[in-house]
Amino acid sequence: MDSAAFASPVQSAGAPTRPLAIANWLFFVAGLVFLMVVVGGITRLTESGLSITEWKPVTGAIPPLTQDQWQQAFDLYKATPEYREINGPAGMDLGDFKFIFFWEWVHRLIGRLIGVAFALPLAWFAVKRVIPQGYGWRLVALLALGAAQGAMGWFMVQSGLVNRTDVSHFRLSAHLLLALFILAGLIWTALDLRQLARTGENRPAKFGSTSFWVSLVLFVQLLLGAWVAGLNAGYVSNSWPLMNDRLIPDGIDWANGALFALTHDPFLLHFLHRWWAWVVVAALVVFARKVKPIDRRASIAIHTAFGTQILLGIGTVETGMNIVMAVLHQAVGALVVASVAWGAHVHGKTKA
């Protein structure tokens, strides 16, 4: 693909650029990524992620269609530690397997759709030379991140196919956090392009120090949440604000050292996730106040997202990890990221 296609000037007699159309396309792709995160949460909560033991990017889009094909897929799953140690003894049959296979298949199918929905329009915009100056490399970088996300997903699944009954919580967190980073990148780039379409000035927003620190505080919470999910740590307590009648829960295992506990102990990680949330709230309240004079809508979005997320987090705990509450908790977590990306962009426009 000709690199000049990615470097068309904002205004050209032969080929005017189309920043608004590209922005709308990126918002659409961001919506698909959000859907991917939601379905990923369902896949995790239904323990469906290891049901498909092979990675076939093209042919894997077609699920088993005959009884023999279903049985073959089930036999491959039967070789996994998860089946041998958990689901097999629990009496899983082919019907049960089809249920978990469905969610993992849908999750991967949405990933494939995102790839097509991004790559084909990008190629079309490039061939038509309508991508504004300076945005081609950003769009290619987002495409590369999407490809890396697919590879990361398979890397995560592989960790649960041998010697484990579950995927590595480290790889799961990398998979989730990369998805959220892509979501934020899509929104940021779309907002830059929308501003270009509105003003005609190619002045991308700057990611300032305030936005960096707020994002870092939020990153810690997202990382803790991913580890809680990966270690099933949400199940260790169904009470709030105390954990099993104690502020600091019994059961934390310090035997292997503090670092191991901080990265592996379900009780400690659950405790940290629920209380670091208030550090995030404080940071977002301050950040939203800074954003409000510039764009009140972004400030409202931030407040609404984190307020809803806190309530859903408490509800998820008190309902004993009810799957609907837990999925909503992950979904609104993605909306918190989206709202913070919006607020950071608004704040960054003053520094452009």
C-alpha cells in the first residue's frame, strides 16, 4: 500500500480528506470492541474460554456442523486438565460442552468481525487517499494492536491447556487491558478527527501529565480487577464493606512472601480491588472537575460511569458473583475507560 495514501494533506484539490467519516467508522469499531469486552466477561464467568483448543483464524469461524464434528471438538476438550479434573468428574456431557463452546466461539467470531470491520475500511480510505495528514500511522498502529490482541488471546488460552485447569491470570489481564487500551485509542483518534472535521485545524489533543496520573490510578484498578477475575477471587467474600466480618480478611497467605501474595492471593487481591476503587473515585472526581469547565458532558460521563461501577461492584459481591451483575460490572468498567479517554482528550485539547 502506497505510503502517500496515509499522508494526504488535509485539503487537496484532487482528493479532499474525510475526517468525519473516518471518525464515525472508528466509533463504530469502538462499539464492537466494547461488545467484545462484554462477551469476554461472559466467556470468563461461564468458564468457556478453554472449550476451543485450537486456533484457526479462518476455518475456525465455522462451528462444528455435524454430530461427528461436535464429538471431535469435545474429545479435544476432554484432553485438557480443566475437563479431566473439574468438568469431567462433574458429569459434563456433549450438551454442556456445546454451551461453553458457543460463548468462546462467539467471542472469537466478534474478534474476527472487528478485524474485517477495521482492515477493509482502512484499505478503502487509504486507496481513496482521504486519510488526513498524520493519521495514517495511527490507524495502522491500531490495526497492529488488534492483531496483537488476537495473538494475545490465543497465548492466554494456551496457558490453560497444559498443567493448569484455568488460564494464567497474568495473561488474562494482559488480554483485557490491551482490549481496553485499543478501545481508548479508537475513541481518542476519533475525537481528534471529529475536531478536525469541525474546525479544519489539524491539532491533535495532547496527553498531559494530569491525564497520565489519572490513567495510571485507573490502570492499577483494572489490573487488580483482571487478577480478581482470573483467580476467581470474587467468590472469597459476599459481604460489603467487611470481608467475612473483618476489614482485613482472614485467609491471606503470606508464606511465599509479600510479592507473591500481592500477585497471587485471592483474599488480598479482592481486598485491594475493593478499596483501591475509592482511590480511583477520588482521582476521577478531581479529574472530572478539571474537565467540567471545558466540556460538561465529558464530566457527567465520568461521574456517571464510575458511580454506576461502584454500585455494580458492591452488588456483584453481595449477590455472590451473580453473572448478570458481574457482566455489567465488566461492561461499565469499559465505559469508565471510554469516559476517561473522552475526558483526557477534552483536557488535552487545551494543551494542543
